[in-house]
Amino acid sequence: MSRSRVILACLIAVLLVAGSVAVAQTAGSAPATGIKLKKPVFGAACMLCPWGAMAEVVKQAMQPYGYDVQICHNCNRADAPRIVADAKMPPPYEPDPNVPEILAPRNDPGLGPVDFGATAVQFLVGAYRGTGGYASEKPKTNLRLLANIQDPSYLLVAVKRATGITDLAQIKQKCWPVRILTGGVGGGNETAILAYYGLSRQSIEQAGGHVGNAAADRDNFDVVIGAGGNMTTAPEWRIWTEISQKYDLAYIGLPEELLAKMAKDTGQDRGIIPAGLYRGVERAIPTLVRTGTVVYGRADMPDDFAYTVAKALDEQQQLLQWSQLNFSYNIHTVWKAAEVPLHPGATRYYKEHGFMK
């Protein structure tokens, strides 16, 4: 065989091998997940976060029923309901400066579209209605509730005791240059509170103060406003655990008029911060509360799968008490999330067991 023919034969062989590898890679990259394969993809967050903690509960709860739940640890933030509603692929990995990668791991390769997930009840309701952070979007009316697991969160206002602040009205009255941090998941409460007292980011900064985010600047403050309550190191709440131990804080109650207005405007409930929740909470304080980490999916979810999820979370309730979060199961509320419809499969389970009439 001539030299040119040898070279040509080698080139053809290389191309054939490359083609075979490409075909194999394409076939191998096809998603091997999904409800039908009993490997559903669950949209969640970091292991420290409420939605990530719930993902671990769901994964363990579904194992006795033959399901190997695959967790997406970065299907989080306000995008969570969007990802589930549109059956999106898990988004690319993004490092979180507040959480080490070992607790917010990269997704396993080969994950297909997200089948169901966990989010905060207010995100689910907002996405379903097309309100709040979803006001510019079409309502995601294909979302369906599977279970609403309780986890308490309280609106908190605290000041360093050394400031002498006993009422936020003093800030404007005395033109104090104060450093205010917004901590936890406040849901817009911080802006409403400042506005009630005639304050804004601009007015505070003009007086020589500062408004910052607790996640990045938690030691530079006089006042902190935000949500807390789950005694955990989750990024949303750990500021309260840390600063209550590090500093001498005084907790301030808000006026009845303001609490009533915010409750009406935001759909939050009225509640009481229990004495002793954090160091420095020396009395029960009226406030706003919210609760609910929901497990949810879409209307196209098979009824038998939705039934199994509801069944698993009920029968495996003991898993909730061993989470790092303060989860609890309430048969009177597990099937409720405002007007978001309960999936028919979950409805069947709750009715069979007398939770619903």
C-alpha cells in the first residue's frame, strides 16, 4: 500500500473512532433522571438552607418507596418556582460566598429537568398569583402543593443596647447617623418599617449613616431589621444567632398600627416573639410571623407520585425532628397554601387519612 493510502486509512480510522466516541457521549449525556425512572430531580438550596434541609428529608423519606431523589442544590432564590413550573434544567453552578462548597455542592452530572422542589410558602403563592417578585410575569398556575411543612420565622428589630435607642422614631427625631442592617428574609418588611418612621436609605445616608446587608457586613451596625427564628446556621437566619451572642442587644417592638398594615399588605400573620428566642429577648414581643417550607410540583405530575410524596412525608415524620431546622408536621395545615391548588394525588392521601373532609 502506498504511503498516501496508509495516511488516508489512518485518517478514516481516527474519524470513525471520534464519531463513535461522540455518539457514545451524546447517548451517555441523555438525562437518566425523572419520575418514571424513580430518580426524580428535586429543586432545592444549600444543605444549611431551609429548602436544602427539606430536600434531605424528602430524599430519605422517599427511599423506602423505591425512589432515589436527585437534589439540585442551586435551584434556589426567587428562581425556585420558575425552575419547577417550567421544568427547567438545573442552572449552572455558582459559588456562594456565605456557604462552603461542601454544603452547597455542585449538581451531579446528567440531571434532567427539575420535577418538584421546596421553597418558602410566600414564594409559591407569589409565583402562582403573579404578585410580589413575580408581578411582571405570567402567573404560574400549573404549580401544585404537595405538603406544607411548618418552620417558624419572626420579624425582629434589634439595636445595640449601648446606642440608647428604644424607639426607631428617635433616629429621625435626633438626626442620628445610624448603621442599619437588613438581616434574614425580610420579605420587604425593612423598607415598610423605615418608611413608617419617615426614613429611607437616602435619608439615613444623608445623615451620615449606612444601610447594608447583614450577609456581607454583620459587624458594622447599630440597628438590625429582618426575619429570624429557626435556630440554625442557615445564611438567612444565622446573623441573629451570631450577633445575639457577640453583642448586647435590645429588641424593639413595633407599633400596632404598623404591624396591622404590614400584615394586610403582605399576607403575613400576627404572632409573638417568645421570650428567650435569642439572648436579649427578655419579654414576649408582638410581631409578624410567617411559616411554611412547601414541597410542591406541577399539575402534570403523576397522581401516584404525588400521593407517594404526601404519604412519605407523613409516615416518615420522624425525619423532620432530626433536621438542623425547626420543622414540624401539622395535619391541619400540611395541605394548605393560600389558594394554590393541592395536587389531586396528595388530596387523595390527605382525605383517606382524615386530614381533609
